[in-house]
Amino acid sequence: MLVFSPVVVLAVLVAAVACLVYRVSVVRALGTGWRIVSALPGTRVDVEHSRTGVLIAIR
């Protein structure tokens, strides 16, 4: 089941307004964003700085 967070809805609306301001196709931009988000599962990002390390795993 897919549940939309109010923050996600707000981010999509802000992105749509930004697309209109910069004269970018809203449909094409949101489609590209969706393709990027749908490609994220299974991604691992390791960030290390000095003695601090962060691992981000997207499932």
C-alpha cells in the first residue's frame, strides 16, 4: 500500500511551481524524478570522514 506523506505532496507542488517558473515541462520533470526514485531501492551510500561514518541503505 502506498501512503503519501504531506511533505511529499508539498515537495511535488513546490517542484511543479519551480518547473513553471523556469519554463521546464512539469510532466517531463516529474516523470524523470519518479524514474530516479524508483531506481533507488538496493542503493547503498557509504560516507566516511575522519572517525565518523554513515551508511545509508535504501530498501
